[in-house]
Amino acid sequence: MSEHRGIWVYSENRDLILELLGKGSELASKLHTRLTAVMLGHDVKDQAKELVGYGAQKVIVVDNQQLQEFQVEPYLSALTQLTHEHKPELLLIGSTKRGKELAARLAARLNVGCVPGCQELKTDDQGRLVAERIVYGGNAIVTQVFRMKPQIVTVPRRRFEKLEYNAESQGEVIDESELQLEPAKTEIVEVKPVETVETKIEEARVVIGGGRGFDKKEDFKILDELAQILGGQVGYTRPLAEDRKWFKEWVGLSGHAISPELYIACGISGVIQHVAGIRDSKVIVAINKDP
């Protein structure tokens, strides 16, 4: 079997794949190997040049009608065939709902390991990937290395910085659109958009969080006004969203993980599940009568 070489990045989320290219470029330089971006979808060939400008030395494109909507079987089929053919040593996959499902299934098919939700990636003296991730609701960090290749990890958003765009960058684009893909085992009958706020809370520079210290939903007008003044967004804890049904989304281990410049926690007890979602905030201010 030929040696595994090269670092691959993949995500259906544009911002996330650019962040993965930033980290992938750093790892590729340390390992003296090439960085490749993988694009799967329909009518995506025109986007390949942009990924070259953000650091990809090679872009592999699978442009297929079967990939117009995400269904895991054809996507998994494409990525499995490409991995068997080109044999990368490392795959960085965006830790979205789709990416996590795809990475786990790919690892199972290839009979290799998969480390989910990596917070940090580096290499050791032997050139192996060292992955760190948070466990036990944020109380510990586990460090893992791989015994087999390819090494597969998933990476959440806003962990790494994307590179500056360079229009002069040169890269190779490989069209693999002729792959025979597995058919999906399910049929998409209808797609309904989820009701969400206009700006995703993960992208907010300032977040003001409210917890069970608020007795009335109407009292959140104070936080709304503060968020407007600071150019930020209001977040909520799970008890308010899930238990009281006041809101549709929350910040925490089972909700959104955020990393704003400033997080102001108002009336929040600070249980580990919530702390796990805000631990990457640059500055955390707690307003609470209970120390």
C-alpha cells in the first residue's frame, strides 16, 4: 500500500473551510506536504479558485447533481473514493451537524480513528498529529494521537484564523465529477427554514447572556437595549429556552458554543454545561448577587 501523504480540508460551510485552510497551511508547512481542499456539491466548480487564494495548493472538485442536497450516502461515497485514490494522511472536517456525521461514517468505512470537536491541533517529534478536545462538560482536556492513517478530525468554528486572500496564488484544480456515487437511502420531501435570528450568535463580537435570575421574559428588554448599544447579541441559558420555553436557542454544551470578544453573564449560575459553551470568550463579566 502506498504511503499516505497530504493534508485535506472539507466543510460545506464557507467560513469554516477557510479557517481549516489556515490551520491546514500551518500543519502542511511543518510536515512538508501539500494542502488540498475538497469541494462536494452541485454547481460548485466556480468556487475552486477562491480556495486557492486562501491557501489551497490543490482543490479536488466533485460537482454532481446527486450532491445538490446533503444526503450522507452520496457525500460519503465521494469522500471514501477520493480518500482511497489519493491517500491523504490527515483530513480536517468542519464540525457542523453534517460534517460530524460524515466524518464518523468515513472513519468507520476506512477502519481508522476519528477525534471529534478538536480545540487544538499540533504535531509531535515523530510527525504525528496531536489533537486536543474538551471532555466532561469542560472540566478536562484530553490529548489524543493516532495509530493509523488517514487521521480524521472534526474542528468547530472560530478555532483558527483564516489566511489573507491572495489573488496571485497558484494551485491545481482536479475535477473528479465523474465518480459513480451511491444513491441516497432516503428522499427529501420538504425543506423548511428554521426560525433564527438574523445574525448567528457564534459570529457576534459581544454577547449578553441571561439566565434564571430573570423572573419575567419581559425583563430581557434591558439586555436587548444593552446589546443594541454595544453592537452585540443576546444569548440565553438552556433552562430559559428548553424548560420555560421562552426562547428557541441557548448557549451551552448542548446548544451554541461561542467565542466573543466580550461575554456579559447576567443572572447565570455558571454550571459546567453553560461554561463549556462560553469558555473561549476573550473577556467574561459576571453580574450576579450570588457569588
